Amino acid sequence: MNKFRYLIGDKMGAESRGFVYANNEKEAIKSLTKQGHSVISVTEEHKPWKNIFDKPRLTFQDKMLFAKHMATMLRAGITITEALQILGSQAVQANNKKMYDTLVNSIKAGRSLSESMRDYDCVFSELFINMVETGEKSGTLDQVLDYLDTQLDKEYEIRKKVVSAFIYPAIIMSITVILSFGIVFFIMPKISDIFLAFDVTLPLPTRILIGLSNFMTRQPLMAFGTFVMFVILTVLFFKLRALKNFRDNLFLHLPVFGRVLLYANLARFARTFYSLTQAGLPITRALTVISNMFNNALYKQAVLAAEAKVEQGGQLGEAFEGQEKLFPVLTVKMLYVGERTGSLETTMQQLAVLYERDVDNLTRNLTTLLEPLLLLFMGLLVGGVAISIILPIYQLPNLISR
């Protein structure tokens, strides 16, 4: 999304300035008009970098260290600009150094840290910026940065566990496919000539394998084109927005992996909600920030729908009813209890710990859970290729005698 500076007026003629995020100027004006404002002007604010090569990049660990070091230095009495200068002096990449210098100059010009960070929304997430903004307004920026550091640390742990859970089966499946491809491409052409020389009807699996081998070796351009088409279709499946709902729903229903993703999303939801409310954000604003955090379209839509219900006066637990596939009954009941007892923040923290533990247990036992599925996959693919080669060798004497 692009950032637009606006000048608006109310019914009394008073003017106010600010910014709004939208895909284009028309959408920005439409958004402001929907809120009942009289739009005077809307101007796109260009990014502080000229092109993609000037774009700063911070890793997830860099952002964690940013929050941790900023909190420590602010608590020690160092000013925000001095803290940013120190972080900038430790940056290795020139683009990152330039970003810190720009942030310092922006703050010296009278803007707040959160406003300055919005110019680098490609680096700092909305969660990050909103928590910093809340800390500035409440005068507890160092404490809020501590919450943010904990939030990022927990999120990093979950990401690492989910990624590691997918790596092992991905490696096994890749090796299996490569091995099968090598047999079909390099070994089968030599054996097929021997089989065909006997002029007998070969078993169906062998004929399929020979046909596949002939297609790959005798029509390499067409085979390569088919492979490229398969890659393109796979990329489109993962990239097309029209398929996002279907794709995200499919991933959540995958055997074993779906449960890992479910618990990971619930843990992120609970931990982020806890961090935002601890920082002082109202529930509706916290839900808006959380919805933008989710990559999963189903969770994004569910949280936005809940935010609308809460905005209209509904309870948070009630807002998530009917979403059992995304928010289990246990989660909804605990939200009800948290609201009724006035301990919603504590409830969210307990939910976060609960689901983080579930993610940890599942990923730790994932190898044991997946071994039968992986063995079945390897057996069907490699075993099927091997049987297609061995079967006619054993049957060849009988086939010749006929």
C-alpha cells in the first residue's frame, strides 16, 4: 500500500492533517469520505528511497535487537535520536545506515518515532509501529518496546519451529522425486531397448514407464516445456489472489501440518493481542492491527468481522462464535471468561502459552507422525518405478514361451 498525506475539513470548517494508506489516490479519497470527512487535498508521499536497490532491509533478528536495544538505551536515559544514531553506527549495510540517519533527521524535524517509522513500513510492520505509537502517547515507550521484544521473540520461535517442521518432509520428498527422475531418464532408456527387442506385450506399469522415458529422452523440448508449465502453474497457485481463500483453507486441512498451522496462528493471535492490550491499545484497534498481521486470508477475514461486531457493542467471545474451524471452542470460552472476569489480558497470555506449547509438542513429534506417510510416498514412487523394471525381467521367460 502507498502512503497519502491528506488535508480534510469538518462541518465546522476546522481543518486537520494526517495520513492514510491505500492502493491509489482514488481509494484514499473514498476511505476518507466514508468516514464523513470533507477532503480538501490528498497527496501521495514518496518513500525515502529512490528505487528498490536503496531499500533498507532488516532481518527478523535485527528487528528483535532493535526493540531490545532501544528499550535498554531509553531506560538508561539516552534520547531517541542518540539511540538511533548508536544503532545506525552498528549497522553493516549502507541502506540501513541511511535509514537510521533519515529517522534521526525526521525526529529532529519534529516528527515522532512512530511517524518516522511509517516511512519505512516495508521494514517495520503495522504491529511494530502501532505499539511504538502507543508507547509514545502513554510515555512508556521503553516498557512497550520490552513487550514488543517479547512478542517478536515468541513469534520468531514459532516461525522457526513451523519452518523446521516442513524442512524434513520437503527434503525427503525432493530426494525421492529426483531419484525417480534419474531412474526414468538415465536407466530406463537402456533397459527399454532390451525389453522391446523381444517383441512381447509388457506389463502395463512397464509400458507406462517406457512411454514416459521415451517422451523425456526423445522430445526433450516438449518435456522441458511441460516442466516449465508445471512450475508456472504451481507459482500461480501460490500467488493468485483469487485462489487465496481456497489455498489457505487447503493448508489448514492438511494432515498433521494443518494442525501445526492452526496452533501457530492461534498462538500469534493470542500473543499479539496480549502485547497490544498491554501496550494500551483499545480492543477494536488491536483487532485491526492483528488482522493486518495475518497472512492467512481466513483468519484475516474472521478477525475483521469480529472487530466490526465489537465496534457495534458485542463481546469479543461472541464475535468469534461460529468460527470453530479457526477459533476452537476452548478459545471462545476462555475469551468469554476473560471478559466477564475483567482478566482478558491474562486470558490471552494463557492462551498464547497454551498454543505455543502445542506448536512445540507437535513440531517435536512431527518426524514420528510423518514417517508412515513419507514411507508410503517413497514406497509408491520409488517402489513403483522399481517394480515396473523388475516385473518384466521375472515374467520375460513366460512371455517369450507364449
